[in-house]
Amino acid sequence: MVLSAGGSCGRRICVVGGGTAGFYVTQFLVKHLENCRIDILEKLPVPFGLVRFGVAPDHPEVKNVINTFTKTASHPAVRFLGNVALGREYKLRDLRENYNAVVLTYGAESDKSLDIPVDGGFGGVLSARQFVAWYNGYPGAENLVRKEHLSGRNVGIIGQGNVAVDVARILLSPVDQLRQTDITDYALDLLASSRVESVSMIGRRGPLQAAFTIKELREMIKLPGCSTLWRAESFTGIPDILSSLPRPRKRLTELMLDSLSKQEANKVTGKTFSPIFFRSPKSVQRSGNQFHLNLTKNYLQGDKALPTEDTESLPVDLLLTSIGYSSIQEDADLNFDQKRGVIVNENGRVLKENSKEIDPGLFASGWLATGPTGVILTTMNNAFSVGKSICDDFSEKKIPEEAKPGLDLSQKNSITWSGWEKIDQEEVRRGAKVGKPREKIIDLDEMIKIGLNS
């Protein structure tokens, strides 16, 4: 395939993915790499990836990084192309022919599966990723959650990371509180009719291994109309070693212990949020008209959870799995580790197939390279590190600098940055009508139409 954008540049770089990693890599490059031109390819018509579609709607401060990304996209050396997908419009080999370097940052959009037996008739199993995509307006996710999913009282969440806490908070928050956010209207309507009263968040290990952070836990403890319920036996011996814990873990554990100490004095009213430790999912079984989640009780050996013969059952009407995201192989030519769900790389430099040899000019960053780990700051640090590797490789002549044409901007349905700005303005306009920061457009055809201004 011959691509042409006109002009010449010896450092033409393609960044595949317009999310956090993609923008941070680009930000580093425009600051530190001279004589470069960078195209950001994003398969959706809109940018920002998980900042737009993953961050909880009641966490608008986390989305402030969009201001930084907007400055990066406005740099004269940067071009944004939305509605252009690797493996759809273009193959990896096309990009490599037309750019000096390619940086793969398209993230993780699949789920690690929970492989347990589920009795027939139980239709209430969703991933937390699907639930988040639903309330955040990811195109095509609007029908993933239905009224019957929220028609029961009890929800179980497998996993204890921040995503699990986000999902629990959205399920248990007063709807009027959510109306002031950019949560989708269809999600608000369904949450307003929800009958969910109890959310159990289940982890295989103990309080000292919990993956959620103090900010998210503090929000849950203070959530109006909701009581946080702990199991005292899960904290046996922990006060004795509190002083020896690293400061972040100590502060988090102190908050859990403080909440536990106040639990007996506070009358439980309204909805309940129950973090449950030392349990692993075993099966979902019907018992009369109610389904139960069967759990295996664990004990710790070091930091590893080992099963016992003992079990416990919890009533469950909806089961959400929050056990991690996984990347997918968007192109057959990618050196992809199917088991780990990542591109095979060494500190961001992609390796050749069945080899430990680096593939010059091909890089990966973000969750596609590291697996789904950390927060936005973690991704930023990784992206900056990969950006430095790119600069070093150009400086050390490891990447040929012959003139490359780049991507043809004359494609019929590619959305430029100015096209995204039109979509953005329309969303903000619609949101203002109903007292929200924005009302996200979820229909791809409508996005493209607005972005192309047709």
C-alpha cells in the first residue's frame, strides 16, 4: 500500500493508540526529539482512551490530564487521526513502510476470564470492564447492562482493585449525586431503577495485599446512605505489625482499622459495601429461587493465597469480575504473547518473533507492553521511558532516518483534531442543557458525521 502525506522528514513516527500511553509518548518526543513529525492513530473518532472511557464519572479531577494531552495534540509536529484502526484500515507492515518508527500503545480492551462453573439460568455475569464501558459511554456498550442485571439486591465483585471499588461506588451512590457528572443518560435511568442494596467485594488474599488505594476507600467509607462492613477476623494480628509497614500501606491499613473500630458503634442503615478477604470464587449455584456464589476460604503463606477445604456461600443476583484486562493481537505480524496478553518487548523495544533480538524502530508502551498495572502516573512513567528509548535509538543511528511519506490524510472518514473539537463542543453543549459537564455521543456514525462536519 502506498501512503502519501507530502513533504519529507527523517524522523516520522506513528503512535498507534490515542490513549494515555500514546499521548505521553508523543509529549515526550515533541519535547526531546528534534526534527520529528508524529501521527497519532486512534481507532475511535475520539481521543483519550481510558481517561474518557475508564475513569469514573465522579472523578473529574483525574481527567485533568486531558488539558495536557490537548496541548500535545495542538503541537505543529503532531497530527491526530481518529477512526483509523490497526488491522482494519492498515496493517503493521504498511505503517512500518511509511514511518521511521512505530509505537504501539493501543492498550488492553479484553478481559481475563473467570473460569468457574455457573448453573444454568444465571445470566448475571459481567466483567467490570464491560460495566465501566457501559456507564462511561463506550460506543457499542450501551446494551451490555440491562434492567434485569440490577433487579436483584445482591452484587458480588471478584477483585479488589480500584476498578472494583469504582464499580461498587457507582452501584451504591445516590443517583442525584451522579446526575452532576458526565455519566451517560441511559446509565442514569437504569441506576435510578436499580434495586441493588448490597455489594460484596471479594479478594483471595488479605487486607495487607488489597490493591485498592486510600483515596478510593475513603470515598466508599464516606458514601452517603451506605455502610462499609468489615469482618474483624480478617484483621487478626494486623495491629501488632502496623508500625513496620511501608508508609502508603500503613496509612491504608490504618483507615481500614479505624473504619472497623467505628463499625460496632454505627448503626447499619441503607445500603452496604462489604470488602471480604481470604476468599476465592468456586462456583455459582442455584438454591431454590436464589443463586449463591460459593467461595473457597484461603490462608496466606507469605503473600500467596492457598485454599483450604472450607467454603462459604453468598447470595448473588449479579456477579462482576474485576480480575484484570488483557490486550489483544490486532495484527498477525505482531510478536504477541497470548498467555500474558502483551507484545513481547524489552523495556519498550519490541523483540523479533522467536528471538531475543530487538526489532529496530518498533516500540510498545502502556498496558500493551506491561500488562494492566498501576494508575495514570505509572503509564506516564512507562511512556516517558519508552520515549527516551526512541530518542536514544535515533541518536545512536539504530533507526534509519530516510525520508518516509507518513499516512495519507485524504482518507474519507478519518477524524482530525479539529474534527474531535467539533465533537467535543457538541457534547459540552448537550451536557449544558441538562446541567452536566458533557453528554457523551455514543453512536459512531453520529460522531463521524459531526467530526467531518457533513
